[in-house]
Amino acid sequence: MSKKLTTIILSAMLSVSAVSQQSGDMQSSFEDFRRGLLDDFNNFRNDILADYAKFLDGVWVEYSGFKGQERNNTPKPELPPLVDPDSTPDTTPTKPGRSDDKPAVSPVKDTTPVALSNGGNDFTFSYYGIEMQIPDVDIRLMERLSKTKDFAEQWRMLDANPASEQLIKNISDLAKRHNFNDYLTYDLAARYAVAKYPNISPSSRTSLVHYIMTHLGFDARIGVNGSGQALLMLPCKQTVYGYMFLVFDNAKYYVFVDPQEKLSMSDTRISTCQLPKAAANASKIDLRLNPINIPYKAKTYSVSHDGVEIHGEVNENLFPIIYKYPQMPISDYAESELLPDLRRDVVAQLKAQLADKPTAEAVDALLQFVQSGFDYATDHQYHGFEKPYFFEEMLFYDKCDCEDRVVFYTYLLWNVLGVENHLLAYPGHESASVTIPGKTRGDAYNYDGKTFLISDPTYIGAKTGMCMPNFKSKTPEIDHIYR
């Protein structure tokens, strides 16, 4: 190798080394900068928490609460629509808008949290029938908070008690042990408070939960309505349907009450203390669910239609926890996952049964399996309130309606057949569409250069490419995309 070539290579190596060093220094500088921002925020937040009692002692501003939003107020049909045997798919296009024998089971009933024991160094209570154990701490609460000054006084009492910090850690550790998300962490704290302090006022318990949530890093606000109820107000990453909310600092704060109370709607005036605007930079509640770690109680399921069948077990302990879960946009149900092993088993069973079918035929077999393998009932008929299902709930309850079916069906279309699909929203109805190479005949629309055919799991007897007559002239919105 010539001296000149060696010099060139050495120079290049030094250049690369210099660039790498510079890149590393830049990355290190960025990390230091980012860490500094986080430290500054945490220090500022700690300053807010240190002065929180002063804010509670200060001026409380009155706001007007807004009635909870409805996802859609168009009534669902009490009976599932049946396809006209003489109808055939046509080519009328619709255009999407935005992109956004089974064992009978009675609906789950809510359970009141109660203390099971308070022996030794642990406090044990029931959380939807599941035994929860947490280190016991000695915290005294005021019997009742009736004036805004009382909220400041109880905050000072909690601040002055070293056991408060231990309680916050205990709640956090318990939530992490069970892999609870933000909302279930709040719910756990609220139900702990009821079980631990059953004989004090809900206002005192709500104040304790407010104290816990703020110290866990959430933007939690305390308030009082015109009826004197203590309210906890939480901003959420998702829209929460059916919950009263108020707006300040350009954010929606959803109203939650003690688990043993119902929100009084006789007066929608809500008063809360003023906080620095930076308090709104704390965490919002994320409602999407991931697998949670709870004891297993087997409940068998079996669903079949026309030679396609699935069977197995679900964890019965899961369903009381999510029975009255706050209602989110349908896309968030589609993107939540609770029982991964169950899903893998369902997918494996269906893949084995549909593997030899051409794509279009497999799609229709899966479509008709969902159409006819499940009994239909609206949420209000079956549960008495609006309740979209997570995927897993389809295999627990013996009745379901359109949004439940479409969350289940679109997941299977993608994970069993690998078929790109859309979860669609019509007024008062949820449906689906699929793109199948070489198949374009039927009720369809074009999206991203592809033809998507309507494939409706609630239109009993319909094949892919057939839209319910009532919705042929309607423009659906895309709630979720699998691709």
C-alpha cells in the first residue's frame, strides 16, 4: 500500500472518528438539555405541590359544566337487519370522511369495595372481587369537608404526615404490580379510599384521591358543584363520552365522583381553585388498556357457525373491572389489548380453518361467522347503558351489537387473513370495509388508490360488497385502519 493511500485512509478514519465524537457530544448535549428541562419541570411542579394548600386557600372560580358528549345519539335497531335474499351487490360508491352455542352470561354487576382485613402490617380490600393487599399506613382524614378552606386544611394534614408519602408509593407499587393503566390507577386509589375509610364523608375521600393523583404526576383538580359534592376532575388523552366536563386552560377536564356516589346533575356550576398554568403540563389520563396482571379464573366460551368454530377460556376476573369502563372512541377499543394469549389462540384456530380458502371466500366465511355466531342485542337492551366491548368481551357476554362485532371482526380480518381493512362509522351504526385484490364489485369506495368493499358483520346474511340499504347514501367516517 502506498504512503499516499495510507495517509488518505488514515485521514478518513480520523474524520469519521471526529464526526462520531461530534455526534456523540451532540447526543450527550441533547440528553443533558432534555434532562435539564425535565428537572426544571419537576422542580417547578414540586413548587406547585409545596404551595398547593395556598392555592386551595385562595380564590375558587366558578365554571359551567357541560353535559357529557354522546358518541352518536341515533338509535340502534332493536333487531339485527337481515339481508334481502333477492338483493345483489351493486356498484353504488360511498366515500369515507375522516380517518380516525355459547354459554349464557348475565351482565356483570358493580361491586362495592370493602375492607377484608387490617391485620399485621397490611391492609387487604376487595377490588371488583379481587383481593388487594397493600402495606397499612396511619393516615387521619377529616370527617367532612364542607368549605373550600377544609380542602386546604386536609392537604396540610396530609403534607405534615410522613405516612402520606408512603401511601402514595404503596398505591403506585400496587398499580404497577397489576400493570394498571392511568385510569385503573385512579380507580384503584378511589376504591382503596372507600374500603379504608367507609365511615367518613365522600368529600374527604375525594380529597385524599386528589392528593394521591397529583403526587403521582397527574393533572388532577379538586372541585365542588352547586350541590356541595366534592369532584375530582381529570384531563384525558381520549374523549370520554357520557361524562360531564368543564373547560379551562383550553383543556377538557372530566368529572369523577366517589365510587359510592352518583354525580348530582341538579346544578352544573363547578368551583375550583386557580393554579399556575404550568400545572396543566402534568400527565393526562390515558384510557387505552394493555394486559393487566390479575388472578386467573377460567370461563369457557364456544362460538360456531357453518363449520367455523372457536372455543377456549377467558379470565372471568377481568370483566367486572372493565364493566363500567369510561366510554372512549371506538378506535381506542380497537387499539387496546387485554388478553394476548386468548387472542393468539383465537387467531391460530381460525387460521387453521381458513388457510385453504381463497382470500375473498375466507373473508366471507369470517364475516358470516361473526354475523351469525353471536346473538344480537343493543347495549341498552342488554346492559341498560351504552357499552362498547373490547375484543375479549365478545367471548364473555352472549349478546352484542354493531360496534362490538366490528372491533372483533376487523381485528380478525387483519390478524387471521392479513386483509387491509377499515372500521367505519355511520350515524348510529359501525361497519367495516376490506380491500381484496381483484375484487371490486359491490358497495365500495376508493381510498389510497385501493377499492374498499363494505363488509358488515351486523347485516345478517350479507356478503362482502353489500351495504345496509339505509346507509347506501351515507358517507361513513374511518374510525380505525388495519394495514
